[in-house]
Amino acid sequence: MSENNSYVHRDEHNVLRVGKSRVMLDSVLAAWEHGHSPETIRAQYPSLTLEEVYGAITWCLSHADEAAEYMKRQNATWMHWRNRSESTGDALRDRLRTAKTFVQPQGPA
């Protein structure tokens, strides 16, 4: 990846970010892959310009192998943290998961 590219840059944690923002490339790419238009993505991330959204998508299309490898690494990172979170006890989470009754709203009698 060329480091002078203004649409995608690598931060100090080796995470790809879009434009001058802290928005992760993962977020833009996931929205794009789910069929969101660049305009919709821009609305979801107001810190981005429409040009930066289009630029990030273009970067992904023109650097398909690098983008795929990056997403593979990111998915592995997310899975690691998910597994770690689920392996530690969390009383509130456990109570919510095992709750069998729900409060039903009372309508007119």
C-alpha cells in the first residue's frame, strides 16, 4: 500500500483507516459488501467525506489481495477477542442469556 494514499492509511496499531478519520476500513467495506451505497455509508459515518468513501472503495477494488488479507487478519482478531470474552465469566451476560421469562406489556383488561 502506498503510504501517501489519502483515502486509506495505516494507523499505529496496523489498522487501516479511511481518509483523515478514525473510521476503520472494515466498517466501510462491510457496509459496501452489504449493498449500501457510498452515500448511505457517508451518512453512517459523518466524519468521512463522500470522496473518502468512494476512494476507500476504489482502493479496495484496486488492491483486492491486500484488502482480502487485511480483512482475514481483522476477522481473526475479532474472533480471538470474542472467544476471550466468552471464556471469561460475566454475571450480567450470563443472567441475560439464561433469562427465561420476559415482562409482557399489560393491555387493557
